[in-house]
Amino acid sequence: MNEMEMQVRIKASENFNDVLAMKMAGGRLVEGKHPKFVFSGQAQRDDYDRIRREMKGANEDGSTAKGNPEARTASRKYRSSREFRI
């Protein structure tokens, strides 16, 4: 590890996908009163975040977890009385 590079610690999660992403990124789990995920540096933490996004982002059918991509968005019009209308 580079002298200037410092460890990155974050609160551990019991979620299976979070633990799997941590292992895939090369991090380790530190047990204790407040368990932590420990990464050797910010680059490794960035890999962990990227892997989590990829795991969460795409389902088998290619749709995103946010919902139906074909759904119409609700339009909101701003009135002069400063009220929103749906």
C-alpha cells in the first residue's frame, strides 16, 4: 500500500449483495461492536460502489430497478399562485 494512501472504512451491511460486492472489490470485514468494511484505499472503495450499482441496476430482462421505462411521467404545471398542479 502506498504511504499516502489511507484505509477507507465504512459501516458494514448484512445485505448479501453488499458483502459479495465488498469481497469482489477486495475489501475485508472487521468484526466488533460496530462492524466495518475496510478497503485498502479509495480506488478499492470506488470499485465496491461500482459493483453494488451494477448488481442493483440491471435485472435479467434489462430493465432498471427504478420501474417501468415505458411509463409516462406526470407533468406538473406551475401556477401564478405558486401552487403545483398534477
